[in-house]
Amino acid sequence: MTDAFGRQAALIERLWWPTLWVLTAIYIAVMIALAYAMLRRRHVDEVKSEVRTARWVGAAIAGTVVILFAYFISDLFTARAIAGIERKDGVTIEVTGLQWWWRVEYSDSVPERRLTTANEIHIPVGRPVRIITSSADVIHSFWIRELHGKRDLIPGDKSEFWLRADSAGVFRGQCAEFCGLEHAKMALVVVAEPEAQFQAWYDRQLSAARVPPVAVTRADSLIRSGHDVFVTKACVMCHTIRGTTAGSSIGPDLTHLASRRMIAAGTRTNTRGNLAGWVVDPQGIKPGALMPPNNLTPAELEALISFLESLK
Amino acid sequence: MKRLVIVALLLSIAACDREAREYRPGPPTASPAPFVRQTPLQPGAPTDLLGSAAYQENRWAVSEGQRLYNGFNCVGCHANGGGGIGPALADRKWKYGSEPDQIFATIVEGRAEGMPSFGGKIGNAEVWRLVAYVRALGKLTPEDTWPSRTDDIGEASPVGNGQ
């Protein structure tokens, strides 16, 4: 039954399921009482009936108070336990919600080890992660069901919370606050992996894109001309690829696009076909997304996709 | 009669072009527009050969233009209409003309003294949205399409504040 990959989610789950069952029982009891009230005959002895009704209402109120109080207490302890995870030696990640994707920035005290990426978060298992949230446009909500509860991203307001994955896994995070047309297609991939693997991923992400300086093989020349398409066409107006002249930050950072599992904020798997479809006509996949359609010749498109696929 | 009025009112909602949103405009990449007049001097009334009215009178186009204006760093030279490195856009003095197709050409072709050419880098529709916003800065478009607020509360602009 458990879907929790961290202690916090396990605590939430432990509170959530009994709450569901208790509320279901209460709902059924109320419906039975309602049906009884509608179907029963009027009593002859009004006074006796009044007394009996008062007794039932009193019992129901007492039961409600007891249940609410029990939940008040358990909620308090759960919230304390969730907030009480160890906060030493954490990874700090700033997550910004935008219509309709996630900007992810890893902080580090060494400036050159700061990392900007998008729509995919890697975290080390067993180490606390400090998430700092904000929004660039409207209210979003950051939700990784397997690790923690929902957290609203409020424009103009930074807030932070801690989470920790206790076992490895790949999860789908989701925007949990309606934020416009493509709210449902605003997801992110969360990868919880062992420390060594995380460090290897992090170091690889820090490196700049490599564009073959001289095209010797056919594959190299495709990548080279794909790079030229990227920096001379519309792509360069919104995206960054470190190591090239593309440095705009309106859209997601694409420096290591090919290493990501999904494209378009969890909308499609990262395959050659999906990528090409997305570049040519994003509006067909995610209507209203802020990426415009692109008019490329087949040769340009093939080269561009080869370049994007080389961004490992 | 009453029912007829209600039906007419309901039908009129569909006619509200001001709020229409066009997600798949074509053609995608802008090239220099044909028939651009390089001077405001011309016989007869001003011409709008390229049919930009749909953008000028569309509220979403103007607010998208505002987003692109900030995102493409127009703001870096023209500030929020007040100018700086580049000329002011809110002062109603136009070196290269204030008609939509003239502003379109200025953005796509670039101008001497430092205005870069964005031809081939931005789609036609995006340029028209920028034009709509730039004209809103100069208060040349219908007042009911000026952005009264931005979805991005981080950046305020003169128009965005409803001034």
C-alpha cells in the first residue's frame, strides 16, 4: 500500500489513510441518519421524541469533538515530525515555477559549481534537500507525492522546506495548483539516486556543451550544422546552451537536454521523434505553451535534432 | 423579446476579438515585410497593408508583447518606454515612423545607431505582438487593450501600472 520513498511522505500517508476511512465512516453514518430522518413516522409523543433527538445530537457533537481533537493532536505531531528531519549537510535547490515548466537551480558556495537546469531534479538518497520555491508568474504548487506534501509557489515570495528521499527511485512531480491552460502538462521528473551517482550526474551537468570544432565525420558535421541552426534561428532568442553563444533565460536551459528523461515539462518522453515534433509544432502538443512553432527545412531539422541529441 | 436579448448577448461574446488567443499563427519566422513605408509622409490616409489590426486590438497580444519586450531585452535599451541607450518609445517621437508596419520593419530590419535586426530570429506573430505593445507604450492603440496588469508581478511597467 505504501508509495512513500521518504520518512515525510510515510508520515503523511500514515495520517492520510485513517483520515479517509474515518471520514468515509462519518459520511455513511450521516447519510444513514438522514435517510432515517426522512423515512421515519412522526412520533405521537412529541416530548419524548425531543429528548431522544437531543440525546443523539449531543452524542454526535461529542463524537465530532473527540475526532477533531484526536486529529488536531496527530496533525500537530505529524507536522512536527515532518519539519523535524535533520537539516545538516543539505543540497540546496531553488525551484521556480513558470507557465508551464520548472526552472531548477542548484546552489553552491562555489559560484562555478552552481547549476541551472530545468524540469528534472536529481537528489542524493539519505541526504536532506533544502528546496527554495518561488514563482515567476502565477501561483503554482510543487508536489512530489512520494517524498512530501504540496507546497505552493507564490509569485514575489520565496519560501523553503526540507525533504529527504530514503530510498532510490524515479518519481513524477506535478504542479498541484491550477495555473492556466497547460497546468496538467506541468510536471517534472525527480530522480533519487545514491550519493556517488548523484555526484557523477552533477559533475556532468556542470560541463558545457561540446560542439565539434572541425567536422570530420558525418555525425560531427550534422551536430556542427545543427548547432549553427540553433544559434542562427529562433531557438537562440529564448534558450541557453552553455558552451555556445545561446544565453537567453526566457525558456528552459537546454545544456544537457539529451540527459533528461522527458521534454516539455514531463509532457513527452525524450525521443528523437518527440523532440522533432516539439520543435516544429509545440502548439500541437501543448497548446498555449510559450514556445512558437518553427519553420525549418527537413535538413535543418535533422541537423538540429542531432545537435540536441548530442547534448548528453 | 427578453429571451431574444439574452441570446443576442450570448452570441456577442463570441464576437469579442479583444480577448481572442491565437496559438498557432503562421508563417513562423519573420522576414522583412513587403511594402513597408519608410516615412510617415504619404498622400491620403495612413495605410496598414499587413493587417496588423488584429494584434493592435487584442489584449492578449499586447500582454504577450510586453512579456517578449522584457524577455528579448528591448528593455535594456528602451527601458519601459522611457528610453536610455535607445530612444524613448512613450514620447510620441518616432524616427522611423509609428505605423504598425513601420515599427515591424524597424524590429525586423534593424536600424542604424544600434537597433539590432531581429529578422529570422522571431516569428511574425511575435513581432506583431511586440509592435502592439510598443504602440501601447506610445498610447497609439485602443485604451481597452492596454495591459492593466502583468501576470508577472516582478516587473512593473508604466503601462502595466495603468497610468
